[in-house]
Amino acid sequence: DIRVEVPISFSQATIGAKIDIPTIHGEVELKIPSGTQSGSVFKLKGKGVEVSSTNLFNKSVGDQLVKVQVKVPKSISNEEKDLITKLSDYDEKHTEQKKFFDKIKDFFKEL
């Protein structure tokens, strides 16, 4: 098998994308599903190294394993910062997360 690590953007990981991956057999399109987490590994079956044996009919080809790493930009423009802030505000309003002390209260109610 061949292992490679490929950087993807936050937006590609969040909403999904199609990216080109170089292999020893040429470029292959890889579909990144929405919600992909950093460190996820995708298998490109048959895109690894060919291994031959003494039997001419018993050749096999390894796979290429693609590990994606979500890259966070080190600096962003003011417009990008505003957009990310709006997204963060939306997340806070629409995510039903209990505060730490509410979780503790619920725990003791069950006892």
C-alpha cells in the first residue's frame, strides 16, 4: 500500500468536495464527503504498488491510503473573520448544548 497525506480546507471538509489525488497510476478524483474530520483516511483500491508472485496469474495491486488533514489558515481577512463570526454565532444559537452545571444538576437528579 501507498500512504499519502493531503491538506484540505475547512470548507471542503464541512460541505464536501472532489479533489484530485496523484497516484503512481495517474491522477484520481477523490470525493470528500460533507462532515469529514481531520485525520480521516480514504482508500483508493488498486492504486498502490503491483506485487507479482512466481505465478503469472497471481498478481495483486496494493491500495493508496489518503489521510486528509483539515488546514486552518494562520491569517484571514476582515471579511473572512466576519463570515466565521456569523457562523459561530449561528452555531451557538442553534446548538442545544447544556452548560456544565446543568449537566451536573441532571446527573444528581438521576441518583
